[in-house]
Amino acid sequence: MSDDLKWKIGWQMHRNKKFSPRNKHMRSCSYRAQGATEYLVLLAVVLIVALVSVALLGFFPGMASDAQITQSQMYWQSASPIAIVETHATHYSVFTAPYIRVRNVGGYPIRITKMLGNGQYITNVGGTGGTDNMYDYYHLAPGEESYFASHGAYTLPQPRVVYFSNYTSGWVMAGADSLCGNGQGVGTVVIKNFGFEYIEYIEGQQITKREVGKPLVIKCS
């Protein structure tokens, strides 16, 4: 047998072995195994990123997303009969000082008597005479507005002081999940089950009601 013929026979045997069904199956299994490994690696990377994100958020419990702030604003602006039309919050002294502008969007006069939040409530505000009853300040005709705010933190015609803190006393209310931090624009105010107790005057009758809704969320400034 010539050397040329031997070479041709050897090459054909090698070719048949290389492209045999068994080798094709082995290569297919190898590709699938490689794909599965790459998928597991990618999944592990995604899980690690998610865990890091959750951990970082845990270091900043006072943070709320822009979506939560927007949802809170939309809800309270459309609430009735007491709509919250404007909010601000800032760190002042040892408190969080909110600015909460309310409007009577109902069809009857109302008188706000309590501010509620997460199981807590206050019935007073800091007024010109010191501690004043909320009842005396917030009689609102339909369409009329008023505000809760500290004259020390905001420029106001008259003080209507309300503070948020970790205790309830006088015009200071606890119940917030988070408060403004000690610095400009640090943190977010989040108060669940926020609302008001009020008297509604309907045709000579005085009916005490409560308006409690979604969390009040205010970005600190």
C-alpha cells in the first residue's frame, strides 16, 4: 500500500471519528453546560447587586423615593374635605419643622381640632399666646386655606407652630417613621396614618369626623 493511500485512509478515519454522532452529542452537551454556567454567573451577579442595594438602603432609613413623595402629594392634594396643597419640612433646633398648608375643599365649613399620625395626635399649636388650642385657629369656610408651621423656620404672618419629633407633648407630635436629619436637605419625613379630626357644620349640626389616609411623605429641604 502506497504512502499516499495510507494517508487518505488515515484522514478519512479521523474525519469520520471527528464528525460522528457521538462526538456531535458531546459537543452539544459541552455548549449547553457552558451556557448554563454563564447563566448562573450572571444570576449571581444580579443577586449580589440587589443585596448591596438593599443593604445601602438600610443605612439610610430616612430616604423615600421620588415616586413615594409624588404619590403622597397627589393623594393629599385630592383629599376631601381637607386637602394638603403645599408641604415643606426642615430640621430646626432639635425638631423637624413642617410647613403644611391645608384647604377646605368641601361644601361646608369645618374646624380642625386634631392632627393625627401613626396612633399619635396633638390638639395644640404654638401661637402668639404660647400653647394655643387648635380649635381656635382652624375654622375654614369652603375654599379657605390655613397652615401649620413654625415662625422660627419659615417667614409667616402669624405662628402656627407644629413640630415632629420622637415624643408627643404640646404642639410636638411623635409617630413619624423618619424625620429630617441635622443638615440642609437631609432625610425625608414619613408619617403613616396621617390625617385630621375635624368638626363639620351642616345645616346647624356639628358633626365630628376624621380624615385619615395614606402616609404623609415630605422631602426635607
